[in-house]
Amino acid sequence: MSSTRREFLAGAGALVGGLAISSLGIDLTSVIAYAEEMKKIEKVKTARQTTSICCYCSVGCGLICSTDKKTGKIINIEGDPDHPINEGSLCAKGAGIFQTTEANSHRLTKVLYRAPGSDKWQVKSWNWAITEIAKRIKKTRDTGFMAKNSKGEVVNRVENIAHMGSSNIDNEECWLIASMVRAMGLVYIDHQARV
Amino acid sequence: MTNHWIDLQHGDVILLQGSNAAENHPISFKWIMKAKERGAIVIHVDPRFTRTSSKADIYTPLRPGTDIALFGGMINYIIEKEKYFKEYVVNYTNASFIVNDKFDFHDGLFSGYNPATRKYDKSTWTIQKDEKGIPVKDPTLQHPRCVFQLLKKHYSRYDIETVSRITGTPVKDLLKVYEAYASTGVPDRAGTILYALGQTQHTSGVQNIRALSIIQLLLGNIGICGGGVNALRGEPNVQGSTDFAILYDSLPGYLKAMTVSTKTLEDYLKKNTPVSKDPMSANWYQNYPKYMVSLLKAWFGDRATKENEFGYSWLPRLDDGQICDVLNMIDNMSKGKIKGLICVAQNPACSLPNSNKVREAFKNLDWMVHVNIFNNETASFWKGPGMDPQKIKTEVFLLPAAASVEKEGSQTNSGRWVQWKYEAAKAPGDCIYTGDIIIRLVSKLKELYRTDKKAVFPDPILNLKWDYTDNKGRMDVVKVSKTINGYFLEDVTIGDKTYKKGDCVPSFALLQADGRTSSGCWIMCGAFTENGTNLMARRKKDDPTGLGLYPQWAWAWPVNRRIIYNRASVDLNGKPYNPKRPLLAWVDGKWVGDVPDGPWPPMADKEKGKYPFIMKPDGVSSLFGPGLNDGPFPEHYEPLEGPVTNNLLSSQLRNPVIRIFSGPYDKVASSDPKYPFVMTTYTSTEHWCTGAITRWQSWLTEAQPQVYVEISEELAKLKGIKNGDKVKVESVRGSVLCVAMVTPRLQPLNCGGKSIHVVGMTFNYGWLFPEDCGDSANLLTPTAGDANTGTPEYKAFMVNITKV
Amino acid sequence: MSNGKSILVDTSLCTGCRGCQVACKQWNNLPGTKTKQIGTYQNPQDFSFETWKVVRFADGRQEDGKPYWYFFSDMCRHCIEPPCKISIEMTVKDAVIQDQATGAVVYTEKTKQVQFKDVMCPYGIPKQNPKTKVLTKCTMCIDRIKNGLIPACVKACPTGAVVFGDRDKILDMAKKRVTELKKTYPKAMAINPDEVRVIYIVTDNPKKYWKFAAGV
């Protein structure tokens, strides 16, 4: 074909940044089943739109997240039609990213701790957790720190603590981790890139 | 990827091997179908007929673990039929280089193998140099010891009948694939090879990729539109996490980890900075010291001085040859040597090979810290199947993190595009950024070390520069990002321009080796302009070349170059080999098009011109690649656990330097009648890796609810299994109960008269949630790793299947 | 009525990625239902009051022994003369809207007054909410299209296998595409283009995709 499907149908109304309202006549709100769904379009139209990037396969598709200005919660996530790679399209996982948000009741929202021998989780505070974790890191590190190896060569490393992950976090977070583990003296450092 | 996603549309022949892109990188098919509509030939080589195969013009199966045989046959075909792009091969590869007289290959082994240590002495794998230190070359490619002739000799053994007997791919199908792909060895046809974990997750994984790279070089497909060696990476930011080296054997920006043999910074820089005597070789890594010192300054700030070697001695050193990857990590953990684990957004209980070994190993930890957005089998290992929580002493801290759309920051896709994203909503409950967790942890550690007079070697912790919070105490993402980019730490004059202290460094060409600049990762240098404009956040759709480069959409490393090695897309005079896709051209004394691989003139300029492969010391790409552990030429070996007892190409059944283990969990059952079927593992479109994130999502679990094994109709008949039956799949290491998916998309392979059945399973499931979805395919996989990277062999091992 | 909008589903471009299936759930806030693995990639097995788009998977071997795998992104056809509307209106008037401007066929709450067994559809589309008795199915995202947006499933599709536009242009496109496809696939056809607004293009016998692909 001489023109692509998409170019040809661009006039049919791809989602554009400002979500133009163009009512074509009938007021359907009173008659359509699932009136909730009609309300969604109104909410999405007035929501704050934020661009993001898909958290899955590394194609790096663009997303548009619609956040309800009143509640501050995300109410819709779909593809970013301006993104040159995906042009608004998304596969099953990308199309479902809404279920990674607060809307999913399975999200971890509390700091949890499992004590030795226990069969359940306890809820804790951040301050408690950070302090207790740091204490354990320090104790384990100080116990196992190797200033020299068996040949007497200077190594200044820690072999009894390991770090794993992650390829699922942002660059800035990756760099902070890369910095942290070197400062701690760790050598068992790895993540999904290898596997 | 050397290229990028949109570029796939320019392929004239697209070979997907070791990739199931339609299922695992679905949006890539937007661009592949565009190519197809334009007349491109799409080839899919895969043990299974998948959603990718359904759109391919040519589909052919191959036995898992035999890619090098197939590629070797293609190299043989290309050379025999003279389909290679001669000018490219002569000028842009090391084909003409003369190899050391003592280098040899015989019956499956290269010269220098020591069976006692299971290692090669690589000292014979060298190129001859003249008195000036420049490689000796024969541009006619006739010299019997030149790389080209040795390559030809090596792959002459890969005749098509032998390849067919090894791979199970019919000869006529092999010929179809070879003929179609080799047609791209001409200037106006581009061939792209797309691969993913189907190539890397083998004990010969790296050599698989070397083999396809050799093909691309022979055909002149690297550095051009529609070409390239295109790794379709598997995680949203695995490119970034690799760049930033959350790995034991590198430092951010692909710098090398420190070892005991480099006692001083000077030793280290000398060892790792390559030297080239050829003035036409740019040898870009000669700038290594600038990157290492700038990294140290980023880490230690003012505390890093010339006097203390910029803090070099504070950092950990590996013993020479010490391997600290996940395989050794788990092995040592299972031996009780590792007491603490920090595990961020990863699910090793389901993703690492031999899950029983992994899950048992966790029991030996004193403590585990896990950061994630959902619970998973790793954080909850202590209540998994067969676990008695009362007997498990491991403390587990499960920390709630913000999800991707709840965070501002950057992410690097497989095409090296670094894209900025924004916070669409605040994370729920007590969730915070993973970055905030790390910041708080290190801040607390600093406090503990500062206040303990008896603290052990506190130096690196106390000296680490750590001022990455805003005035509300939250992670200042932009500040971290700028630190990664790099700053001028004082006024610096370069040429006729003076950069001010505090300016962002706008290009790594400006980084200094004397401590006047910092950069957390040199390849990211240039993501900010000198006045701090964030180029990663750009959204301009201009495309001046019309080739889909979109140079002002986000920012690509390095220096926004969209296709790397692009100097190989032009002839010696700088004229594009394919005028219809002019990626780069030397016009009126400068380069136009993509960001060139360096500003120097093309090679015809004997005074100022440079060879195109600027990151290699010799300036050209490697057909002969002496830097790997298992040989300078890829050679076919069988997987560690396989269905045959002999290798048709040599007496060496397996790659002699692969990573193997011999603990109680590390059982292997090769050519064992108890486990007669070859199994491969993979993922599905609808789930993500171990399913740690996706199994909690009802729309996705609805589409792919439970674990299944795909088997052929022939195998089903053999074992009396019907579609939908419950079956047990077992290897010598473990078993998985699942549903049988009997399908015509798998067929037994005829490997030299022997019928070999191949079955497959996704690793998308785990025992935690949903309750009845099944457990991980990795209960079956072996603890065996690639000879160079240690990447486990998830893709080829042996199982049995029985109806339950 | 033959103007208005149409959707073209070109199965020759479809990779079965299920972006459309999930996008429909996402936009319409439909829950993910509990399913079982019965030996196919397809799930759910059929439409329900909570599933308005099902990507159907059908694999087999051609006469020459080569495998095939067809993907059929099934949805309401939004017929020009919808049998469901006709049959429902025998019981209840105005229970089904056929939008003047677009031709979208949309059910209202009034459908709960109809006996499900009396609802006619050759494609097996309409389903009933067991609690409320209201009939449900794809709405052609009428809320979106009335606001200048394309349906969620159309937007999600990466390869252009599902496209939306003015009916006459879609019909033209379907014709051209079938002509092109026939060069490689002699059995290529558009299914019932004059009867439906959602037109499927297949490269093989429609029954190989799904028993109701071309209607009963």
C-alpha cells in the first residue's frame, strides 16, 4: 500500500494530548448500561496527564497516566500516541499496567518483618527497619571483613554479604545501589543482566 | 542493540533466532511488520513454532543448544559462495590480520587447553605485530595464516549435512535460511539479527553471539540502517543496570573491577588502558583513565585526591580469576558462607536455575532484605512448599517500594535510548522510592560507622559522597542523574572554551584524568547539557534523515549516537554504502546524519582518518576474537545435559571451560534414559519473567492462569497424554506438576536418524500466588553457566513427562 | 446507516499479543475472571458479561505438514442490521441503541427485561450479567469515539491489525488488502463486509480460526 494504515486514519481521531471534547449529539449518560464507564471518560478528560515508560520488556513504550486531580490517584493508563516507538500501542502487559498501581489491593504498602522461626509477617516502621537492617549489615560486615586474602594481598572486601538486583528500577536507583555495594566492600554483586 | 527498535523497519532480511519477539517484545513487531509489508523476508529459527513464527516467511526448528552449528553452516555457506561483502571485510574487520604461528585448533580444542585446571592458556591466540607494534596484514586475504583463511578452514567442517544432523533442521530449510540471509552481503541490502535469551542462556551463550556477529561482519551488516547485532534485552532497565554495573566484574561504564594484581591506581590504569601503535586507530579506550578517575571523584568527592589515589584503595578487590556471580553466590550461600542478602526487585527463588538449591540456600542466611512492590517466593521462602518455618532462623525485612509509574527517573531501553519518566501519583501507604531506601540505609550505616571507634575499615562508607536528598529529605532524582552525567569540579579550560565549576560535563570527550571532573558513568556523560538541561526528557519528533532516528526524542548513549559503529556504513571516502539509507555521509569536510563514531575524517584520509570500530584497540571488528575464555572462533559443543553421547564435529562433547558445580543439588543426567526429552524454558507475552509482578494482576492471570508444558502431538501419543491432562515434568533436580498443552507447533526433530523430542515450559509461575497456578520451571533447570559470563543454561536440559 | 464507523481486523497482521484484550478490560474497568489452563494459550474461552474481547487461538498443521497458528481478536460485529437488536426489541423497545452517527450497537439497562434464550446472535456475542440480568458486550468504546478518541483495542494494537475509521474508507481498505493477500493466500477473504461494521480479514477458511468467525 502506498500509505500506511496509521497515516491514513490519523484524521479518525487518535488520542491527542489535550483530549479534545467533541460531542456528536446524543446524550447517552442516562441510557447506557454501565454508567460508571461513561463517567470514566469525563474523569480521564479532566485528569492530570503524565508521561511515563512501560516497566516491562525493554522496548521502552511510552505511557500516558491519567491522575484524578481530586484524589491524586491514577485512574487510567494507556499508550502515549506521540511516542515514536509504540505510537500509542501496548501489548497485554503494558495495557494492564494500571494493575501495578494502588488500585491493586495486593500491593505491599507496609514495612514487614519476619522474625526467626516465625510463620507470619509483622508490620514495622521505616525508622525501625532501616536501623535494624543497618545494624545487621554492619555486624555481618565487621565480622567477615577481609582486609587481606590468604596470600596476604590487600583486598578490603566482604564475602559474607551478597547483593542481588535490579534491572527493574530506574537508572538513578541503579547507580545508588552500585555505589552502595562498592562502598560496603561487597564482591557478590549480581542481578538479572547475567541471568 | 547496536541499532534501535524503529530501525528494524529497514531490515531487508530479518533473522530472529534465539528470540521470540512477537511474544516477548511485541511492539517490535510494529516495525518488523512494516519491513515485511515493504517486502522484507522474516526468518524465525526456534525449537517451537510460536506467535513470531506465525508471521515469519521462513520458519524452521532447531534443537536447543545447536545454534553454533547452524551459524557455522551459514558462515561456511557465505564464504564458499562468496556472499561476503569483500570491501567491508577487508577494511573493517581483522580478516586480513596474520595470526600467531602457534595458534591451533584440533578436534574440538584450541591450543593451550589445560584439562587439570579446565582453562585455556590464551598466549597463542594472538595477532602478529610488526616492529612498530601494528598488526601484520594481508589485504588479499590469501595468506594461509590470515584470520580469513583460518575462519574458512574452521567452518569448512560445518557442511550442511552435518549441521542438519546436529540441529535436526532439514537440509532444504537450512539452505532456504542461508540463501535468504546471505543475500544481504551487498551494499543495498541490510540484514538484522535479533536475539535474546535464546542465545545467551546456554553454556556457549557468548560464542553463540560471536557466531552471529561474525556473520554480520562478513555480510557488512554492522553500523548500517536495518542491520546490527541486536540483543533484545529482557528487562525494562537491564540496559541501565548493566551500564551502572550491578555486577561483580565491572564498574559503571563497563570499566573493569579491581583485582589484587593491580595494587595501585597506576597499576590498574596501566593494565586496563589499551595501547595502539597504529595512528589510524582511534583506540577510544585510551581515555580509560579519565573515566576511572572521574568515577572515583563521583563516589568520593573532595575526599578523593591525587594523594590518596582518588580513593582507589578503599574499594574492594577480587582475587585474579575470582568469580562472584549468582551461581557462585548461591553455591557459597548453600555452603553457609554468605550470611546476609540484599535482594532488590528480583525473585531468585523462581528465576535462578535449580530452584530447590536456591530455596534451600536461603535458609542459611542470618538475614535477608527484600525490596519490591508485591510479595514473592523469595521474600516468603520460609513458608514455601517443604519449608518448616519453625526451623528457619532467617530474618526477613520486606520493604514496600514505589512502582515504576510512581517514580520520576530515567530508564534505558534496549536501543540505548535513555528516557525520562515522571511521577504520575504518589506511591500508596508507606511505599517509598527504592532509591530512598538505599539513601536512608547508607545514611544510617554512615552514622553507625561514624560513632563506633572499633568499626572495621569504615573508610569507604564514611568517605562515600552521599548528598542526594532534597530539602524534604527525599531522593533528589535530578541531582543523582547529574552526578551520573558528571560535573566540572573547578573551572576547566579545554581548547578555547572555559567550563565553570558546577557545570554539567556535556560530553565524555571533556572528562579529565586529573580529578577536575566527576562522572558516575562516563557513557552517560552528555545526557545533560552544560547548563543542566535534561536531554533525556526531550520529546521532539524531528527526524531529519527520515530514517526514524528521532535524534531529539530522549537521549541515547553514547553522545546520542543512534546506530553505533556507523562509520562502517560508509566506504573509505565517507560515501554511504547504501545511498537509499544514508545514515552517515562525509560531506564538505564534515559528517552529516547520525552522530558519527568520532569526528575524524573517513579512512581514505591517511593522515587524519580513523578506522571505524573505535572502541577496539586495532580499530577494526574481530572475526578472530582472542579475548574469550573458550576460544577465538565459536565452536559447536553440546549442552551440559543433552540427548546425544557424541559431538558430530569433534571428540569434545562439551565446551571444556563451562561453569559446572558438584554439590548435592547439582545433579546432571545426560543421555539418561530416565530423562529422554530435551526441554527449553521461556516466558509468555502475558506474564513477566517469574510472574512476581504479573501474577498479582487479574487481567494477566486471566489470560495465562497456570503452568503448562508444550509437547508435540507425537510425544503425546507416545506417552498417552491428551491435551489438558495433568502431567508431571521432572528432571534429575526437581519436578513440576502442570497441564499438558499438546500442540502441532512442536515436532520431534530428526537428528541424524535419531528422533529427539523437544518440550517447553514458561517460568512464569511460583507457588505463592495465585494459589493454584503452579511452581517454577526452574525447579528443573541445571546449575551450569556460560564459559564467559556464567549465564545459566536454562534453554537446554533433559526431562521426563508422565501423566498423573 | 452504511456510513458511520467501522473496524477492520486484519488477522494477517495480528501476533496475538492480547494488547486489545487487556486494553478492553482496562478501559472498561472489567475484572479479570478466574480461568483454568486447559491446554491452550486462549483464555478466557469465551465472552462473558465481564469479557467483551477474546483473542482466540487456533493451531494446526496445513496440508503440507507445516504448522500454523491463527489469532482471532473476537468482538461484537456491530452489525448493520443487528439480529440481537431485532430479537431483543420483540420483547422490549429501545433496549438497544444503534448510534446514528457511528452505527455502534450499544445495550441499555432495559435489556434485563429480555429472556437470554431469545437473544439472537450468529457470532455468539451477547452475554448476561447473572445478578442484574442486563445484557453486556462491546460498546465500540462509544464513550471514547464520541470524544474524538479511538476504541481502546484499536489503540493498543501495535501492528495495525485492528484499525478504526469511516466505514467507506474501511471497506475500501479491506478490498485492497484482500486483493493483495490473495497473491500469497488464495483463500484470503473479508468476512461478511456488507453485513457488519467489524470486518475480519482472514487468509484461510474462517472455521479454522473459530467456529463462529463467519457466523453460525
